[in-house]
Amino acid sequence: MSVSRVSATRVALAGGIALSSVMLLSGTAFAHVSVQPQGEAAKGGYATVNIKVPNERDNASTVKLEVNFPLDHPLASVMPQPIPGWKAEVTKSKLSKPLELHGKKINEAVSKVTWTADGSKIGPGQFQQFPLSLGQLPEDTDELVLKAIQTYDNKEVVRWIEEQKEGAEEPQNPAPVLKLSAASADHHGGGAAPSASAGTDEKAGHDDKAAGHEETASASSATDTTARVLGVVGILVGVAGVAFGVLAGRRRSA
């Protein structure tokens, strides 16, 4: 085999490895189970969140998800939204210290929500969102760590329970974290009861905020996707250019 052919083969191999690396990194960088609020999740208020579950395996499907809630910052109300093909079960646990909500003492709080496939599943290359209504959010913490356990139909179990330590690299299986924003004067469960017109204005304001967050998230997602696509295209163009140069050199030598 001539030197030119050997060089061309090495260039093509290097380009293929680079391309595979880019595709691999772009596919796994966003493969964590995560929690995303719809709109705002303010301390002392109520929020609707989505537990986003991607399927990381090429030969198995996700058939069960378990999300655990911290009892040191208990939530009196956790309500799952019905999802076709999935069965949701809410588990409550006794509290060592009663929780006071709307003037009433609550002796137990939700400790776990489990979704089990019932005619559906999350297949390879797919993801599923599991909506939850949460409240009243605690006022004495900036975040809630919701440790999750993902089960596949081949019996494999992935535990998303590792907490991020300050100054350290992201763990391999990070636990989903719900960031809480500063408490506002008009959150549910705090301050004076709003009038009918004030309630309408408040709802409209929350809707506008939620729409703004969704537009920002969509724009950010589109930007990330565009950047990854351009990166891959750039590599392909570079490999093609090198290969063309090698072939041109061979022709001149001939």
C-alpha cells in the first residue's frame, strides 16, 4: 500500500473517531434524570414541576421510576398528574415533628412517588416527563434534593442519588435538584387572602412568567442543538477537506 493511501486511511480513521466522540458526548451530556419547574418554584409557595426521565440504554426500556422526597424539609401535598400507560403511587411517612399548614398540624408527609409502566414504557432514544404539583414549599432551604431510582425492563437499576459537593466535579449519577427562588409576598399560603380581581391578575402574571420561562428554555435548547449540529458539520467538513488534499497530492505526484 502506498504512503498516500496509508495517510488517507489514517485521516479517515481519525475523523471517524472524532465524529463518534462528538456524537457520544452530545448524547450523554443531557442524559440525567432531572426536575424542572413550570414557571416559578418560590419558597413558601406552590409549584408544578416535571421529572424528566431519558432512556439511556439502546437495548432496554424504562418501566419504573421512584422519586424520594426529603423529610427534613417535608411537603404536605404532592400530587402526580395522570399519565396514560403509567400507574402512580404516593407513599407517606410519619414526621418526627408535625408540620403546620394553613393553621392545621400535619403528622405525615409524602416521602415517595412511584410510577410503574402499565401498558407503556420509555424506549431507547426516548424520554418521558412526569408532572407533579408540590406544596407548600419550605422556606428554610434553597433547594430540594429529590433522589430518584430508574428501573429498566432487563432488571437493571440506576440510582440517581449522588449529591453535588461544592467545588467538586458533577457525580456520575447526580440526584435531581429543585432550586427554590426567593419567597414573594403573593405566594399561596402567605399574606392576606387576595380579592377575586387580584386572584385573576395574579394568575395572569403567573401564566406570563411561565410562558417566558418556556420561551427561554426553548431558545436555549435550540441554541444547544444548533451548536452541536454545527460542531459535527465542522468536523465532517474538516475531514473532507483533508481527504481532498491528500487525493489532490496523489494526482499531482502521478
